Amino acid sequence: MSQALALFMLTLVALSGEQPGPAMTMAKRLDTVLLAPMANTAAFTGLLLAGATAWGFFRHWWVLVKFGLTLVQLYAGIFLLSPALTKAAATGSPVWPQAAGAALMASGLAFQVWISVAKPWSRTPWSAAAKPRPAPTWVFTAGLAAPIADTAAGLAVGYPMPALSLLMLVVLLVRRPETRLLRAG
């Protein structure tokens, strides 16, 4: 959230008219060097915790809402905000949608934090009565190693590359008892 707020502030500085080029260049650097790999890591660790703990992916509405918001924010950042920042940094001319996008990202993250604390909604109708067991310790260990390796690989090639994180999530989704129930029924 702090990185999204920093991005918002840089776009506001650029919009103020005082040296917009350097502010947009810094906004683009923040987005590519720090925000993109950390967004992937944050999304992955949240999904890992859902998939590897008793909370599950589909047992509670609040987890499902966070799952949806995470995907929307991640892909909006990748396909909308990042290209707009690249264009603005190249031309040195910021536009309001970039500032609004960064503010929406920060607001969406704040809303997700509130959901995590308040857990406002009940269980989903397809939630099994029995609480699933947490994943074995190796899953959590691999869950720490995957984003570190992905970040290192992404920095080496110049763009985020969450390959190991994605592989772990696929394994968790396939092996999770509740997802087997959804596929069967």
C-alpha cells in the first residue's frame, strides 16, 4: 500500500507541473523495480495462506472477495497502469488517470486490509462443515522460497516472472480438499 501511495504522490508531483519528466521517470522506476515484484510476492503469499491453511480459497466470502480483488488489482496494474506509466515517462507528460489508478490501488489494498481484520461475511454455501487440515511444513517453506527465487529471476530478466509462485498455487488448488469437492459436484 505504501508503494501505491508513493506512486500516487509521484504522479501528483508530475501533475503539479514542476518538472513532470523526472517525477514520471521515478514513478516508472518505482513501478518496474519495486512495485511489480512486490505486488506479485504479496499476491502469492496471500493466496498461499488461503490455500495452505484452514481458511481455504472457497470456505469464506471474505477470502473469496480478497482473491477477486487481488487478481483485479494485479492485472489492472500489469495491463493498464504500468503501460500508462511507461508512456508518460517516455513523453514526460502525466495524465490524471495514472494518479487515479494509483489512488485506487492504495484504496483497494486498504479495503483488503479491513476485510482481513473484520472478516465481515459468513461462510460460502459450498463450504464443507469440517475444517481442512493445514498443509505440511514444506509447503510454507517452499512458499517462502518461491517468491524470493521469482523476484531474483525477474530482476535478472528485467520484468516480473512469478513462475515458481504460479506453479505452487496450481498445486495447492489441485490438492486442496474443497476444490476437489467443487470439481466433483
